[in-house]
Amino acid sequence: MGMADQALTARGAATYQRILDAATEEFAQQGIAGARIERIVAAARTNKAQLYAYFGNKEKLFDTIFFGSLERIMNVVPIDADDLADWAVRLYDEYLRRPDLIRLATWARLERRPAGHLVDDHDRMDDHKLHAIAEAQAAGRVRQGDPFDVMAMVIAMSMAWSPVSNVYAATAQEPDEIHEQRRTLLRDCVRRAVIAN
């Protein structure tokens, strides 16, 4: 492989990443229907031909970003079924860091799947988490009930102040003591909700 080829490869990877970054912002702000390829390629300093060569079409570009965001939350905030309260707090922190990821999921819910599971392959995404919760239940550390419902409840509590809250959406710019108060309350509430009696 010559120098020119390697430079192109690096340049191609950089363009791919710029498209992802620009599209993440565009989809988070505008939704799937409202997103415009023209704005994405302008922000990414590339052209439509390049975008379509990498991603196929607007729907597939959204899928790439959306599934990437689900994977990111799983990897950045791995579940700890023995401390679901701490997991909820770590999710709270991730929503502060990346409010765009929650917005993407909200658009997917509004525009694609108003009912049922948010994604087709929810099994692949949730398997590990549900197994961890079921094990903690079997060991008597987490309350009984459908592991999926227990997980859904903890995630819902972690999102109380997220961009999808219909009460109050927190931001990273708020004073740290405010976040600390919420983390303490969240930790306590989740603990009380999920610990086996």
C-alpha cells in the first residue's frame, strides 16, 4: 500500500467520522423526517455522493447512528445488577454528557415505533442486562418480577431529569451540588424500589 493510499484511507475515515458527527447533531435536533442531507454534508465538509457511498441513504445513516448510540450507552455504562442504584446514577451522568443520544431514541420512538420495543433486535441489546438482573433475583438481592420490567423501571427513574422528562430537563451546566442532590435521591429511590424484601 503506497503513501497516497494510506493518506486516502485516513482521510476517508476522517470524512466518515465527520458525517457521523454532523448527522448525529442534525438527527438529534430535527428528527428523522426533518433531517436534511444537504445540511449534514455541508457541516461535514463533504458531498452527497460520499455520504451515500458510506451509508446508502438517510434511513440507514440514522440506523448507524442510533444503534451506535445504544451500543455506546451499554459500553460506557455497563450494568451492575448488584448495584442497580449506582447503575441508574451512571445513566443519569451519561444523559448529562450526551443528551443527543436520548433525543435520537425519542425520535425513533415518535417517528418509527410508537408501541412495543424500540428496536427489532432488543434481545441482543438487553440479553446481558436481563441475565444479570435474573441472577441477582435468584440470589435474593433484587426483588422478584419480570427482569425486563425491573430494568425498565430503573432506566425510567434514571431518566427523571433527562431530555425526555416532561417535568425538568437537567443540563451539565447546572451547579454540581444540584446534580449531587439528584444522584443521592435517585440512588436512594432505586435502592428502595429494587432491593428484595
